Amino acid sequence: MTRYLFCTLLMLTALLSGCATTMDVAINATPDPDYHFDRQAPVLVTSANGSDENALNARYYLRDMVSALKDQGFREVFTDTNKPKHHAPIKMTVTLDIGSRQKTYRYVATDYGQVPTSTSTVCKNSKKKDDRMVCTSTPNTTYGPVGSSERTGYTTLTTFTATARDEASKRAVYLLRVTSYNDDCQAAKVEAFVVQQGLQNLNFQDRVQRNYTVTMPEGYRCK
């Protein structure tokens, strides 16, 4: 079993702690059709220079990307920390970026309350001398829909991006972007999930555009 597959199993095991039973994923990956991906040349994997939080989050997955690239046939793949002092010039740099941010959306929801269903009438003799009947009507209600209203919802968008650039020309030669929305899960667990999905879909020959839903194992929790 390769180290990458082992890490994948660990991530899936770690995810077994929330409430969603399915996870939606959108993947868009595009290699440069004219670029020669040299599997023998050195490749550096690093994190983006964005926000400190995103950069630190990405560093948790550098070694997983190294293993995934080796599974793709790249022989010399390093990170900033394990790059040897003496090596051939870096041919390609792969930069990872990952983060989560809250988004709002508007939706229409049903309002509930007490709904009249029938009327109960009770009649009694009047205490007056004319002996008239006095009747009192009381509505019967049940809990049910009484209308609808527009509300604001909150969801979290998690995005994992891997960008490969040729060191000589500095142009992008490969872009992988994985996104997932979730209302219930901890951000760190969704981040681990989208990284796992992205690394499983690495492809340097063809474009990958997929939208799918992953059914999580029985008993899956993400809180």
C-alpha cells in the first residue's frame, strides 16, 4: 500500500466523527495540453502565500500531494523542508491553497402555527326568567403550515486548489480546484475530504470536470 493510499484511509477514518450522510463535490482540473510533464525532473510542493490561516492549513497536505505525485510517476518530489541540498534544478512547482469561508443565501421556508380546524359549541340555559339558551363557540386548532416567508441561510464553502507552474517560464501548466458546500461539518474535516477527492482525481493528460455526491460510511459524523 502506498503512503498516499494509507493517508487517504486515515483521512476517511478521521472523518467518522457530524451529521451529514452525503457530501457534494465539484472538481475542475485542467492540464496544459502543450506542456511536457517530465516525470524524471525535480518537482517542488509548497503552500500558497495567501492568508496565514490558508497557508498553514495547506501545509498539512504537502506530504499527501508528494505521495500522490509519486503515484502519478514523478520520481523526485520534494517539499520546502525535505528538499536536498544538492539537486537538479526544479522543473515544476506545485502550490497548494485551501480554506473555508461562510456564505449566505436566501430561501423561502414554510411558517407553522395554530390552524383552525373546527368549532365546538356549548349551549346552556340562561339564568334569566325567559329561559333562553346561551351558546358559546370555541375554535379547535391544530399545529400546521400557516404561510411562508423569506429567510437567510448560512453555509460554508471549502475550496482546495493546486496550481503547477513551470519554473523556467513561470506560467501555469496545471490547475486543480475542488469545492464543497456544507452546513454541518467542521471546516477542518471538510478540508481533509476535499483534498482527498482532489488527489484521487489528479490527471495530467486530460481535463477533469465532475460534480458528484459521496455517500459517507454508516455512522458518519462530522461535528
